[in-house]
Amino acid sequence: MSRLDNLARLEAESIHIFREVAAECERPVLLYSIGKDSAVLLHLAQKAFYPGKLPFPLLHVDTTWKFREMIAFRDKRAADLGLDMLVHTNQEGLAQGIGPVTHGSRVHTDVMKTQALKQALDLHRFDAAFGGARRDEERSRAKERIFSFRSAEHRWDPKKQRPEFWDIYNTRKGPGESIRVFPLSNWTELDVWNYIRRESIPIPELYFAAVRPVVERDGALLMVDDERLPLAAGEKPQMRRVRFRTLGCYPLTAAIESDATTLDGVIAELGASRVSERSGRAIDHDGGSSMEQKKVEGYF
Amino acid sequence: MDDTPAVAALSDKLSLASVEAPTLLRFITCGSVDDGKSTLIGRLLHDTGNIPDDQLTRLSAESRRWGTQGDHVDYALLLDGLSAEREQGITIDVAYRYFGTPRRAFIVADTPGHRQYTRNMATGASTADLAVLLVDAQKGIITQTRRHALIASMLGVRHLVLAVNKMDRADYREALFTEVAGDFIAFAARLGFASIVSIPVAAKLGENVVHPADTMPWYEGPTLLEHLERVDVRETLEALPFRMPVQLVSRPTPDFRGYAGTIAAGVLRTGTRVSILPGDSTAGIARIVTADGDLAVAVAGQAVTVVFDEDIDVSRGDMLADAGQPATVTDTLETSLLWVSDTPLDPARAYLLKAGAATVAARVASPNQGIDVETGALVVMTSLSMNEVGRVAVRLDRKLAFDTYRRSRGTGGFILIDRLTNDTSAIGLVEEALALVDTPKVAAGRWPILTGETAWRSLTKAFCWRAVGSLGTIVLAFALTHNRGLAALIGSGEVLTKIIIYFLHERVWARIPFGVTRST
């Protein structure tokens, strides 16, 4: 193994996982969320099947609260690469006007992400879904297998996980059951950035510092992306030099002040950072085991 | 910017473009429940600057609520990611943590100490280069220590660190450390580790974890982190004969036909010939295709797509192997199984065996021997339940290519899947791939045969013995009676009865374990 460095070993492991799913599952799908991890996931998938095309479609669960730049980026990538990109929105939730501002992060995430994802998976009868989650993101994810089984109701049972040995994966499942597959399980945030730099993978500009309109609430900087973010009396958007460490629904994802306008800058800033990646995500702060609970309910 | 190692790692990478990229070390921590595994990992992460501030804040809040360490931070809460684990205060499943220093990237699997979660420890061990085994200095080597060392060795973990912990409570006594380390080496020497290093530590205080301790001036070896950074785990995978299980057949266009897979062992060069197993054809390598361009040489661990110089029929599950040193093609395996399912082994049940990219139906016999995972001794065992290790014969419904696990981790391991429940039932290691064309049927009876003797052999022995024995009887009877007729009658009279008695006697003894030794 001496000739393969850390990133080369991680890349080979991910490619192996993609190929195994393509060989053993009937209807795989790649869950694409537009962020940096999805960008790496897509890049690895393309490498896995080169010189062939991706043998499965991509699925974006659109909550309608993504930054406008993210949607533009998604559509451009799909066109440039000739991807089969499916977009699903929970139409019932949309009709009821569910949103993070009016209903809070918990209801919004449940209806527009978790329920929407289940609808889309059931609609297309996907039996395996690739996700870009990494074990270093959150402590319940640190416990999850690379091949993670879901009941017909999409529930995760953390106490009944199949043991996973070497790179031999048991992909067998009963009727209605499905697998969430995490090819980036063993990657860290730093690995992802180093790989993006090494492979020149395109990512949205929101990851790089620029002067953007923001308001400060409870110490978090929220970007005013459109008129849907209601401003309190006397609250005025200020122009600050910010960027995003992770990208989610825009009122739920805080920006950080930064001067990092290049990949080298972002990587240097990451090394100096003393807070974890998802600290800017509102949905992670709904209680000590909130991520585990969301996953049990079917969240990715 | 502060001066944590993580920052140092980055500035190194940014300023020194020529510096060698960090290598990856996968290791597990194991040992008994209260020996301080989580505290040790917590210390490693903390003292290398790999715990973000917001996680530290939450950790101290949760330590007050759930913690078992008094006023100290309870690092177990950092790793026990499931709510059930935090509530019960035990580790149930493997937790993976990631950290880095300028020299190396580390993936550490914190594995449960409780006996009932041995299978989860095996999950971590199957991909680990190294195991850190903790013992409490005052308790010394206990059965859990031996069990974990044994399973690590069985699953091919090559390097071992014995971390003798809680030295602070043992007054940092050198004699005690030397005694514990000596006891362990006496036990572990025969387990075949490539290296065993013993380090005295006090995990709670961080002594000899990342920073050296001045409380133990008598210890002149490396700290745990120094050893983890320096230990040479470069596997000899590249020195092994070439092996690659075919994962996918790639036919994107009519004029491209490639075979995708991850190289399990050895080196692949264009222009060489490989065997396509389990069949008997060979073919030349025309191209080694990757998305980054064609390669002239590819090594173990790389995921590639191979193009042959002729049209040849290859399917998923076939193995490409060095034509000069191919793997053994067989349908009969002698294996060690670690049972990981709640449902015990049932020889009447249908199992699937998955090895590499191949999945085949398998018949699994009852074990005739097992390994006592606490002493390492071979013991008589006739059934196999969760967390037990048995020596078991497996018969496949078609032939596949295997190496022994001892020789090649990538092509000598397999899993057994229960056909009814789809659960993973066992992790298996090939001890011997029997290259026999016509092998004896695997006994599935309730009273297994230990000597490997077939009924035909026992019967032939009975006839043979009777011919020799009866001739002797006739000679003796004639010498005593001087009557040929009487001597012939006595001799022939016993022929029939004693053939039957001898045969039955043989078949019974074939099932009695007393005095049976086994060569492996």
C-alpha cells in the first residue's frame, strides 16, 4: 500500500462501494444535495464507471428554500455533464405553505426533507440510495455502517445493524426494504477539501468569501437571499464578507465571516477553526440526540 | 492561529509542496470494559487538537448529566454516539473517529469491551492495521485481554500495542509494568503478530499518550502517538501474487469491454497474462483503464478496469489471478467461523457465501472443533453460537478461487448470509482450500466424525484385519489341536462375527474426541 496515499486509498474504497451497489441493487439513486460532499460523491461515481456513464439517476430533494445560487449551480452541472437529474418537492407541504420561517426548523425539515425523501424513494421504487454523509460529521453517524438498512417504513434501527467485514458487503434485503449507502463514510471534512483541490471539482461560489447581505440573529449570520426572510422592525441587512462552511436551507444555515476566496484559503481556515462543521446547522441543535432521532424517522 | 498539530499539519502541506502526502493508519482500541479505551481516544483527540470547541462544550455539559468520571470530563460520551449507549453507560457498537498529524491520517475504531459485542469488535478488526489493547496495570492480563488479542490476531491485525493504563494509580512502578508486559508477551508470542510494543500510560492524565511523562523516567520508549505515527505497517500485499475479483463488466460502447474491480493483492502490469478463475482460461492484459488515464502498472488497493487482448468470457465473481501462481479452485473449504448472528449454526439451513464479488449457495457442517477464545486452545465443539469460533467444513454448490486467509486477507475471507433472514451469520477465514476433485461428503450428522475416516475405509480395514487375524487364529488353533478341520472351523467361524464387531468398534471410535490431534 506504500504507493497509495491517504486520498488515493479513500478514493479507491469509495469507487469499490459504488460498483458493488451497481452490481447488486436493482434501482440505485444518488442523492444530490448540491454541496461539496455531493460534488465529491458525484465525481467519485463518474470515476467508478468510467468510461461508461452513471448507471443510475441523481435525485435532489428540493425544499424550495435552497439558496438561488445552489439551484442555478445544480442545473448547470446537470446540463454540463448530461446527468439524469430528478427533482422532487413535497407538493402537499408546499400547498400547506410549510417553511422554516413560519413553522420552525423541526417541522420544515420533517415535512420538506424527510417526508419528501420518503415520497421520492417510494415513487421511483429505489432500493439503494447513495448519500454523502461522513462519519466525522456527527456522533450518531460515527456509529452507522457504510451499508445502512432501512425498513419498508424507512426507519433505521441503530441497535440492529449488520456487522460489516472487510470490503465484503451483504446487500441482501427483504421486500420493501432499502439501503442507504455512504461511500464517503471514512472521509473527513479536510479530506473532502483536499480532494476537491486535487481533482479540481466545481463547487458553488457560496463556499468562498464574498460581500453578501446578512442579518445577525442570536449570534448567527443569516444571508438575506430573497424577500422571503422577514426582517424584524429596525433590522437592516448589512453587507459583510462571509462564506458558508456547509450549505443547507438558507434560513437554517449560518454564514461565517471569512476572507477565504480560494481553496487554499478555505483549507487554511479549516485547519485553524476551533468549531465543528455542522455547528452552523440549526437542525443539529434540537436536542442531544436530534440527528439520531431524525435518522430513525427516515432522515438521511 | 494556535499551534495545534492540526494547524501544523496544514501549514506543512501548504508550504512544503514536496513533502510526502500523509499515509493512513487504521487502528482499533480494545480491551476490557473499564480499562479506559474511551478516555484514551478522548486524550489522543484532545491533545492533538482534534476536538472542536463546540463539541468540548457539549461534552462537559453532558459529563455533568450522564458522566461516570466524577468531576472529570467523561470522554466516553464523546464516542458513545447512540442515546442508548449514553443512557446505559456502555459502548454497544463500533465508533469511528478521524484525526490527523503531519505524518499520518488516522481512522480509529473504538470497539466494545463487553463479551456480547465481540462481533462488533471483529467488525473493527477486519480492516485494522494495528490494535491498541488496553490493560489496567493493577489488574494485569485478564481473559478479556487474551480474547481480544486472539481475535485481532485471527482477523489478521499485524501490529499490536499493549497500553498498560492507570499507571498513576499504581505509583508509576516500573516493576509492575515490566511484569504485566512480560505476562502478555508470554501469551501473545505465539499469535504471530509482526510487532508487539508495550507502553505505560495514564490516559486520564494524558501521560505517554501524546506527550511524554516525567513521572516515568525509567521508560525510554515512544509515546503512544509517536509509535502510531512511526510504526511501519506497509503490508506485503504488493509482494503477493496478483489477485483481482471482477466486480463489474463494463460495456458502455460496442467496442469497449472492460472488467472493473479492486486489486486485492499483488501488482498488475500491462502485457502480462492472467488466469481467469475458477475456469481454466488465461488472457493477456491489453490496458489498465482509470478515469485519470491508462496505467502501465497498478498495485493492491487500486480500483481499476482491465481490458484483455482477446475476446474472452468473464463474469462478475470471477477472479483474475497471476497465471504462474493462481489461487486454489475448490468447492470444499476448511474454515474458521466467528458466528455473529443470534441464531446458532444450523447445518440443515441454506446459507450463502460471499467472497470477493462472488455469492454462492453453501452447506455448512457442524463444527468438530472450536477455539476457546479466552485461551486460544483447540477444544471439542459440536455447535456454534454467537461470538464462538469453530473449525467448520463448508461445501459450495460451485467452485470458486480462494487463498488461505493467513496468506491473503483479501482473497481468504468471506461472510455467510442466512438465506431466510438475509442477516450476516458468520465471518469466515479460509484455513485450507481443498484442491481435491472428488472430496468426501461433509458429515452433517449429530455425532461428527473427527478422524476423517469414511465408512468404506473402516470396512476395508475390518476385512483386512480379519484376513490377517483369522489366519493367525487358524495357525494357533492347528498348533494346539493338530486338527485341520477344527482349526479351519474356529478360524472361519470368527470371520463374520468379528468383521461386524470390528467395523462397529471403528465407527464408534471415529466419533470419540479422546486423544485426537489435528495437524493444520
